[in-house]
Amino acid sequence: MKKILVTGGLGYIGSHTVVELQNEGYDVVVIDNLNNSSDQVQSRIESITGKPFELLVGDVNDTVALQSLFKKHSFDGVIHFAAYKAVGESVENPIMYYQNNVSGLISVLEVMNTFKVSNLIFSSSCTVYGAATDLPVTENTLIQKAESPYGTTKILGEEIIQDFAKHKAFKSILLRYFNPVGAHPTAHIGELPLGVPSNLIPFVTQTAAGIRAQLTVYGDDYATLDGTCIRDYIHVVDLAKAHVKALKYASEMSKSVDVFNVGTGNGTTVLEVIRAFENVNGIKLNYKIGPRRAGDVEQIWADTTKVSEVLGWKPQYGVEDMMKHAWAWQQGLTKP
Ligand code: WQD
């Protein structure tokens, strides 16, 4: 039985990945500081898989706590999710983002090095491509200066791992996520909203639930088919499964570091997302068109040739599935 440490394993993508790891027979240990999650998620994950796992409530920056875990367990690999991910917040508080996201990664690498654990899956982001002009983006698309400190922490994270792997017997896979959305089909786990959502889908579901009065579509004057921005939305369960595929590949790949875009390869506009949500759930969504949001790129979606050919991974859910599962999760959250 392979044993994997999942940092941030009670978070949105982390929790769905723990489910898929357990489904594949992995033994999982989680460290999570509950900054952007809740310890209730542990029992919710176990309600899906029927398999318990150890949770350490702690921070990856606490190297001593990490060392205690590595002393206790012989890990075959680490999936590192623990990081802050709100673009707007990172602009307001860059030091908090560099401290948590960059120093946290360094702490994980230090302890992995001490205990000779050599497989790391790193949670990166399509944000590293910035406002790419050559679409769809491939893994060779130019990395541009990030539009936010959050994006910079992902670019720095990739660089740090590349440099670290040059001098160590170490394998790492960098997964560049596109837009993770939706929730587990059981509706037992999903995106836990903290405060006013900045991302589109939680705002859509909270508007439909009456928590938010109205959704604002940030601009409809872009050079796209309906004027609204295009993104590559990927179901969080599909994304989670890509991590399991990456883990298997990491242990056998000849390279020390490899990079994969993890998207669906399909671009969808904001208005198309709203239509899909309305159609699959039979709900009329209250929205208006507002001004553009600073920092938004007009359009980006993934070339998924590499992830499908090398990892043998293909997404199974479409946008309507994502909207159906996102709404079912929201309804469970707001059930009286
Ligand atoms: C999507 C589209 C908005 C809210 C984020 C992170 C990025 C990465 C992917 C982790 C845009 C529009 C949104 C709203 C709207 N995450 N929108 N009204 O900005 O593409 O990327 O997720 O790696 O780092 O920033 O996602 O959901 O915020 O926006 O019209 O109330 O929806 O303008 O076109 P984004 P998003």
C-alpha cells in the first residue's frame, strides 16, 4: 500500500483528491491548518470512501510538525495543495502570500529532502501563462510576469522545484490547473465558501440560493463570441483524478520534473456557463452586465494533448455536469 502525504487535504481540490487516492487504494495522511477548510471535511471524505485517514491539524510552515509526520510515516510521495489562492487578496496582502505559499513549499521540500521522500505533485496554475495570445496554451507557452502576487507564488514555486530537483534524486510533477469548479456527485464535499466569493461558480450558486442578490458579469465587450471572457472550466473530480495519474507517472518517469496543463481543452464564456447552469438546474439566474474586472485575461484554455497522451488522463464531465453538481452541493449547504 503506497502512503501519500496530502498537504491542504481538507481544502477544495485536496479533499476531492483524497477521495480519489483512497479509491485507488492509497493510504493517505493529511496536514491542514484549517485556514480555508473545516475539520468536518474529514468525516465527509470518509463518508464517501468508507476509509479513515490520519489528520494533523497544522501548518506546512511548521517544519517541526512536518518532521513529526515524516518520522511517524514512511511516505511514498507528497501532494502539496496547502497554499492561499485568492488573487484579489494576494494583491492586498502580498507578504502573507509569499510567506505562506513560497516558504510553505520550501518547508515541505526541506523535510522531504531530510527523509529522502522523492515524489512531489505540485499544485500550479494556468495563471502562470498570464494573458497568453497564442491559444490554446501548451506547456511550452511562454510564462509571463504574473498579474498578481498569487500568480507569482506559483511561478516561483515551479522555479524552486526545478532548481531543487537539479541536485537531488527527486521527481516532481507540476500540474497547471485551469478553472476548477463543481463538487463531488455525492454532494458530501465541495467548495466551502468563506466570505463573498471572488470566483464565478460559487457566486452563481449563491445567487441562485438567494444568498447573493444578483450576479455581475464582469464585462461583455471582449473580442469573444458573446463578449464575455472565456475560461477552461474543469470538474474538480476530473482534476483530482489527474493527481492520481500524475503520482503513478512520477515514480516511473525518467525526467526529474515534468509539467502538465490540466484543463478540458474547451473554452466556455461566462454567459455560456450561466446558460448551462440555468438549463441543467431549471433556474433563471438573476444577473446583470457590469464593467470589466481589473486583471482578467480575455480568454484562455488548455491544449490537453500532453496530459492525455502521457498521463492517459481524460476529463469525463462537461460544463452541465459541473453546474449540476455545484448546485446540488450549494443546496446541501443551505438546507435549513
Ligand atoms: C472566471 C470568469 C470573470 C466572478 C481563478 C483564479 C486563478 C485560478 C483559476 C487557481 C472571469 C468572471 C467572475 C463574478 C464574473 N485558480 N466572473 N463575475 O479569475 O479565471 O481564475 O481561477 O489556480 O488563479 O484567479 O476565475 O472564477 O474568478 O473568473 O463575471 O462574480 O468569470 O471575469 O471572466 P479566474 P473566476
